[in-house]
Amino acid sequence: MTNSLDSILLTTSLEPLNLKPLPPETQQRLLRFPLSHQDSGLLPLEQIGEVLRVNVTDILLVPEMPSCVLGICNWRGDMIWLVDISQLMGYSPLEKQGQFSDDLVVLVVEVNEQSLGLVVSQVNDIEYHNLQHLQSAIPGVFPPKVLPFILGSLPEDQGIVLNIHAISHYPLWQRHRE
């Protein structure tokens, strides 16, 4: 038996197979979370630094802020703003959706070395999507208040891909950030 195995190994060519290289990865990992009872948002996973739970007693309220800004909290020794992303985008606030509890789910994102906490009701799943199929955000398809915050939507109602840069630089609350 050993002789036959040796002969196979000696006769097998170890030259590289002439295979074509794999195509570049077109699928991107996106985190899905609800924005309302009907719509869900998606964020590229590489834009999310951490998903954490924050107790409402750990949030410091800041006077004269828009209602979508819940306040600030401590995250890794730094203070970050917490924003109800649903309310910012024109949907009902989490508390009116019946999704507000003592522990809030926060997606910590970082843009230009500034951290921001996006408060969502829950995290649904990590999904793979091809963002080359992203459909542009056009008026008439989306409510006008949502348009500044999205990159587009995935076909067949697979969700709205959010533009984290537009959210973090939104002038309504950005001026209070400094």
C-alpha cells in the first residue's frame, strides 16, 4: 500500500493550478436595526465601534437640546452624545413606539475622531449585502426628512442604508456639540 501512495505522490504535479483569481469581495457586512415598525436601518459594520447598553439613569440630560438628543453619557472615559436616530430621521421617538426601556441599545460610531451614540430599540442582525445595488435616495420615494441621512436603499425593501457622516454633521444638534 505504501508503494502505491508513494507513486501517486511522486507523479502528482505540485505546479499551481491555473485558476483565475477570486473576484473582489462585493458583499459588505451591515448591521440591521428598526427605525419604525415598518422601516429598518442599516449601517456598515466597520463604522460601528461598539454596541452597548446604557441605563437611562446614566444619561446626563442637557438643557436646550433638540428632543432627539437624549443627553450625554460616559463611554470609555469620554462623554458621548446620545441621539434617538429614529426621531432624528423624522420617525416617532422610541418612547412613543413603545420601544423605550431602562436599558437603551447604543451604536457607538466614530466620525473624524468624534464618537456619537445612536440609540436604537434593538439590533436585529448582521447581514451581507452588495452595496453596488444600492438605489439612490430620491424625493418621493422617501419622506423629505429622511433624505439627508441616507445613502440609499437596497432593492426589494431590504432596508435603508444610513449615511453616518450626514448624521454626525447634522446642523440641528451639531452646533451644541462643542
